[in-house]
Amino acid sequence: REARGTGLGAALIREALVQFRTMPGVRRVTLGAQSHATGFYAALGFRVVGEAFMDAGIEHREMVLDL
């Protein structure tokens, strides 16, 4: 909670993407984002695909990023 808004989450995702790009054969990253967080991931290059779905009672969207 204390780290919200500090950029830490975005930095972690960016570093994970750096690591994925070094992995042979990895061409796409897919995640299930809570619907309210899709803007966060979109700012990092992900795009929404498919319909909304429920997970643990929370609406989610599948998001992908082609590397």
C-alpha cells in the first residue's frame, strides 16, 4: 500500500519485460489484469483482448504484449 503511486510497480513490470525479451522463443506476454488496472498495463504497452471475466469475484481482462 505504501508503494502505490511511486512507480515501483511499473519498474517491476519493465524489468520483467527485459528478462522475457532475453528468453528464446518468448514472443508474447499475457496477463489477467483487474479491470480497474487496465490503464496501468496499457501505459506499459499491453492491450486488452477478449471479453471481461470474473476471477475471485473481481472483473478481469486478458491483456497481451507482443515482444
